[in-house]
Amino acid sequence: MRTILLVIRGFGDKRLGDKAKSLTYSLIFTIIPILAMVLAVAKGFGVQDIIERQLNASFLGGTNIVPVIMEMVERYLDTAQGGVFIGVGILILLWAVYSFFSSVESAFNQIWNVQKSRSLVHQALAYIAILFLIPILIIVSSGVSIALHAVLADFHTGEPGPMHEALHSGGLRLLQFAICWLLFTLMYAAIPNTKVKFLSALIPGVLMGTIFQLLQMLSVYIIVFLSRTSIVYGAFASVPILLTWLQWTCLLIMLGAEMSFAIQNNENFEYEHDLEKMSRRYKDYITLYLLSVIIRRFEHEQPPLTAHELATGDHLPLRLVNQLLSRLVETGLISELYNEQDQERRYQPALDTHLITVGMVTDRIDAQGTEDFLSGTGKSMRDFQKRLFEIKKTHTQLNSVYVNQI
């Protein structure tokens, strides 16, 4: 129940609806290049017709938009192969696909509060793997369906009957659910640039994959409902149907990512609502405490901790710990150690620990960001700034200094 409440709260606080709309807008521009890449891979296996059949079996099959999309995909591939400059068409296609997957990764990283994305090499490898995985799963699904049909036909003495069709339909439906569960689970486990536990990805993967398939099953009724838009849109009625389907899909993806984060960080997630109202003094206090823990472990030659370990050790919200650690990294007080094997980031001091004073920490935090960018300010304001900095250097007790004396 707490996880459900956290997801509902996160939906509003993190504006997941707006992120889903933004992702839908990005997907509109990249759906043709993505399908073109998938179709190009499928052509390599000689199964491009299977891709089109799967599209017709989806939510879009009840509209007249699939032939239009496939025609655009074919035209896009022809354009990419016959670019004015050698390789320009392919580069544009790859960049379009990369930009979409990068947007998805950025949205997931924001949910997980991960400040850094993967390197370009790792991103390219991951995205290429996804593009190859999709047609392979479609091929496996088609192959299993054919094998299931053959086995059931043999079982029923080669004569297909009502029981044969029912078993074949049920087995095929279960296979579709299983592939959808696998895709959503892999998405939640692999896309965020952090370590996601298998169970934290599996639960939302199965739930959101099931909802997605149920929407597919209800597609007949949804299309009948949305087809009333033809009264207003006429020949363009397929456009709002496609937009609605894409937005529902993106919304399910965002909700699943938030649920994955909430499941993995359930115990340290209860103060999430109060972080926006957190005072600067309290935030500085926790920052200094985390830094002291990192320094002491380094001085005692103990292995550095991850953000999750620092959070669970004192029951702190993981999102807050990630924010404060990112601030310490940006100020140059600690350094981030990334382990490729376990995909974990650990933290250790970036300076001689005997040089890190409370004053240095607060000064670096205060100086973080851009300064002195206002042009045309008056002489009195510049003099005030100069005197203020001098007073801060010479006075240890600023309570004895009145503002009107600066």
C-alpha cells in the first residue's frame, strides 16, 4: 500500500504526465526511423512480413494507419540508402533513433535521480541491442505460434477443431503476454544508469505489460469510441488515435519506472514529500554528515560506500542523498568511482582529508553556480559585495555584524 501511495504521490510531484507527453512528442518524430531500423534488421532475417502482421494485430490494426506507416518506412529506408552524401542518410536515421532512446534514458534517470547518463559508447551498444532484440522476439513469437499450431494439430489427429483453435489462441495470447512482460522488465532494469534489482524491475514489468496487453485486447472498443473523431477530423481521424495510443504507452512506461524506483527504495522513501520544503541549514547539516562518513571510512581504509548504502545506513531518502552527493562531486570535495561490473557508484574524498574544513565545504557550496554575471549594476552594489566578502573572511561570528554596517 505504501508503494502504491508513493507512486501516486510521485505521479503528481514529478509530473509524470508531463514527461509522458514530452516523450510522446519525441516519439512522434522518431517512430518512423525506429520502425525503419527494426524493419531493416527484420529484412536481414527475411521476416519483414512478420513485422507488418504484428502491427496489424496490434491496437493500430483496426485503423487505416498501418499501410501509411509502412509506406513511410519503406520510403525512409530508400532515402537513407540513397543519400546525397555517402552515409548521410544512415547517420540521420541512427541519430533519430539515438535521440529518442536518449530521451527515454534521461526521463528514467530523472526518476531515479541519476545525474549522469551512460557514455556514448555504452548508449550506442545498449540501443543497438534493443533494436536487434525487438525483431528477434517477434520472430520467436511467430515461430512458437507456428510450432504450437502444428503440435496441437497433431494432437487432434491433424483435424483442427474448436478445442484446437481455443488452445492455440490461448497459448498465443499467453506468449504475447510473456514477451510483453519480458520487454517491460528489461526496460526497467537496463535503461536507468544505476543498478536496479531484478524484483524491482519484474513487478512493474509484469503489471505494466499486462495493462498494455489488456489495452490491446480492448482495442476494438477503443477504436469504435475514438472513431467518432472522424466526424470532426475526417480523413485525419487516424492521427488522434495514434497520438492517444502513443501517449497511453508512454504513460504506462513512466508509471512503471516510478513504481520500480518506489519498490527498490520503499524503506527510504517516506520523507519524499518534505524534501521540497527542506531548509538550507538542515540540508547543509546532512551534507556535512555524509561527507564526514565518507572521510572516516577513507581514513580507516574501509571500502567506499554507494549512495544506497549511505542512505540505508541512517534511514535517509535516497533521492536526497543522491542530490547532496552530486553537489559534493560538483564542488570537487569528493570523487565518484564507477564499477562497470556491478554498475554501482561509490564515493571517496577528492582532497587531502586534513584540508577539508567546515568553512571550505560551506564556501564551496555557497560558490556553486554562476556568479557576477549581472552587468550594469551600480557602484554601491559592487562595493557592498566587496565589503561583504571581506567581512566573511575576517569575522567568525557573523551574528555580531549588522547588515546596515556593511
